[in-house]
Amino acid sequence: MTTPPYRLDRAGLAQDVRIDTFRAGGHGGQNLHKTESAVRLTHLPSGTVVVASDTRSQVQNREIAFERLRERLRRLNHRPKPRKATRVSRAQREKRLQSKKVRGQVKRSRGNFRGDMD
């Protein structure tokens, strides 16, 4: 397996893919069950497998499968930007502590009254 980024253009994908056809199951009648219209694409560099058996046409299923594969590879190619560690400024730290103090005072002012528990 190679590491991303993987090629997303159709010509590049066609070279990196093994195409298998098989009989689709489900609704569609006799034409669907006696022809090998379902398509399975295996992207060899990444090991990603997609299947399309949406229509009765093998050509349409192949196009659908290539779109699904392209979308999966696009997600695999995505690399988030590395986060940079930053320091919280002194003003922000003091502001946060002040808001915590205010919140604590509000909570303390609620208090428990001895008459509430009866």
C-alpha cells in the first residue's frame, strides 16, 4: 500500500483499479439476475473497495462506482493542518479567573436553607 495522496483523475484511477463484474441481487427482474451488471472496483494502492449495483446497466454502474471511489479517495487524501501550540495571554487568563470567581459567588449566594430539606 502506498501513502496518500492518491490520484483522482479518471485515467489514473483506471490504471490503479481492478474491475470485477457479478450478478446483482435484489429488485430488477430477470434482466438483472441473468446479466453481470453489478460492478466492484478495488483500488489496489489503498485497498479500498466500492460496489455499485444500482441500475440494470453495467456501464452506468461502472460510472457510479468510479464516482464513489473518487469520493472515498478524496476523503483519504485529506490531511488536516497540524495544530500549533499557543499560549494563553495573561489578560485572557485573568479574565477567565475573574469570571470563575463571579460564577462561584453566584452559586454560594444560592445557599441551602435548613427549612428546605423537610
